[in-house]
Amino acid sequence: MRIEGSCHCGRVRFSCEAYAPVPYQYCYCSICRKTAGGSGSAINLGAYADTLDVDGREHLGIYHAKIRDGDTCTISSGERHFCTGCGSALWLFDPEWPELVHPHASAIDTPLPEAPERMHILLDSKANWVRVPRGPNDRHAQHYPDESLEDWHRRHGLLEAREGRR
Ligand SMILES: [Zn+2]
Ligand SMILES: [Zn+2]
């Protein structure tokens, strides 16, 4: 499924082909909360990196998150792309998985499929004031889930087949 996105000020526009277009996974970690998620969570989708087209590349900034664990601090290899004009979080690219790109659902303008089940993850680092939905279709994980974006989409019959490989 081809999805199109943009930042809030409009300097950056992008599109890519998503294999995992359903916004089901709400991440409550401090990186998502502070860089992308005002309500305490952010949602990444899965797409193919070689299908990413970008207009306004000169306005992109990249943030490498600092991950603190006790007294140690490591720098994430993940490249969190954002607009330097307005601050919108756009997508994550990690050179460790060079074939993939993970757009933020919040930046996507194409209507996305509604999730039949929502997964709330990294609850061990959520802010205390955030209320997490606990309905019949909400699932919860204290840390990272065992199931990948691809596996979740496959289990629900929602995995998108790749069109026209380049
Ligand atoms: Zn912008
Ligand atoms: Zn997160």
C-alpha cells in the first residue's frame, strides 16, 4: 500500500510503500513521548526503504536517541528523521535494518486501515499520568513485544504484498 506523509509546515513531503500499514502499536517509551507523542504514545508503521521518495530533504534533521541504562548511556543507531522547520517526527531509519523504514503514523496523510486490535508497548517507561486503554481489543506489553510488525500483520491477514519490486 502506497502511503503519503508530510510534516506540519509542509516543507517535507514523502511517500513509501508500506508492508505494515495498520497503526496498531502504541509505544509509550520516553523517546516516543518526548520526540513524537504528546499523549504519551507514538505509532510506527513498516515500509520498504528503497521505495521512500522525499521532497524537501534539505529540511530534514536526524536525531540519534540517547538510551540510558543505569549509569551507562548508549547512542541509538536509529536515525529519527524530523522536520527542522516545524519539529514533526517523520520516520525512523536504522542502518541495522537497511531495507526498512518506519514512518510515524502521525505524519501520514493517506487514510490508514483501522486496527482490529491495539498493542500498547514499553509500558515500563510510560509517564505516570498516561491512562492506557484497557478494552477487549487492547493488549499490553511492559517492554518490547515478541511479535514483529510483519508477524502481527500476517496473523491478522493484513500484510501487504509488495507491488513492482525495483
Ligand atoms: Zn515542517
Ligand atoms: Zn517508543
